[in-house]
Amino acid sequence: MDDKPTTAQAAVADDSIQVVRWDAPAWASRGLEVEGGWLHAYEARVVPLEGDEGAERPCPVRLECTDLAYAEGGQTVLRRFGPRVFIGDTTQLSLAEARRLVAALGEVIERAEGSGR
């Protein structure tokens, strides 16, 4: 993008700019403006996990989606990305993947507790 100021040679009509903003998802508890759009989030809880040398480390579990506006093929595209489940700072899953992970965790926990025989 050129950082030189431009001079207006023609008047801009009031109807030439349209601002679009989607409603926040019902599950979102906070929103944050990000470059090119809006981030919607819900943080379920911070789960303390045992880290190196037995020290606990916080592991936040949150749900996020992002509304973005960007140029593609000469057109402005508006798109909602997500929702995605984030576990800590390294893992992100689709809702279907998170559901499968929860089912697998439930299965191994039940087996370990002796009820999954």
C-alpha cells in the first residue's frame, strides 16, 4: 500500500462506503477488534496441568471465531472463520475434532476407572 497522501479530485458519495458487521455469536462473551475484522471469544476455564518438574502450568480452553473482510479477485470478501476450540497456545480444533477428542478422552478415562470393560 502506498503511504503517500492522496488528494481528492472528486467528491465521494455518501452511499459509496458500506460498513458490515455481523452479530456476535450467542456463545461469545467478549470481542476484540483485529486487523481486518473482529475476533469473538469465550474462555471456558483455565485447566492447571502438570508441567515440567511437577510445576503446574495454566492451560486455557477457549472458543473463538473471526470475522474478516479482505480483497480477493477484485472483490471485497466477508467471511467468518470458525468457530475453533483452542487448548492452550498450541492446539486448535474444529468443533467436530473437539467432539471426537472429548469422546476419546471419555473412553480412556472410563477404561482406566474400570467401567469401560
